[in-house]
Amino acid sequence: MSRIINEECISCGACEEECPNEAISEGDEIYEIDPKRCTECVGFFDEVACQAVCPVEACVPNPDHQETEAELIKRALELHPDDDELKKKVEANDYPSHFRSS
């Protein structure tokens, strides 16, 4: 599932810098996450980076947009077609994912 930024957002911008997919942007009142670009950091980090850096825990799962790890890694590959390192990790089934962290 992609993430959303809820009304707790204080518009600090910490999340925007961390996103490997440039899915986060400043909205009218709070930051927003584009669900077409969000991969929940699958392929890049063992945790959801925006959630990890948010000082008020405003980056939360979007209950209306649930996706599997397979769907998210496919999107990561589509968003980063020239990332040979990512491709190698996916081919080896050895890429970072919060789905795999315990």
C-alpha cells in the first residue's frame, strides 16, 4: 500500500528529502504522497523512510490503497529503469524491503 500524510503533518519537509522516488511534494497545507510513485521504499530501504524520519508520525499506511511487495518492487523498477544495481538485487531476490524486516 502506498503511504499518505495525515493532518498531523507540520510541513517540516523531512520526508521529502528521504523519498527515493520523489513521490512526496508540498501540498497546499501539508505534504502529499503521490500513490503512483510511492513504493514504500521497497527496493531501497529496510524501512519506510518517510515514516522513519517524520517527527510527528504523519506518514501512515493508506488503508484505501493496499499493495503487495511484488507490486511495489515492480513499480520501483518502472520508476528507475536505468538503476542496474536495483535490477541485480531484484533478479537475486535480495533487495531491501520492510516486508522482509522483522
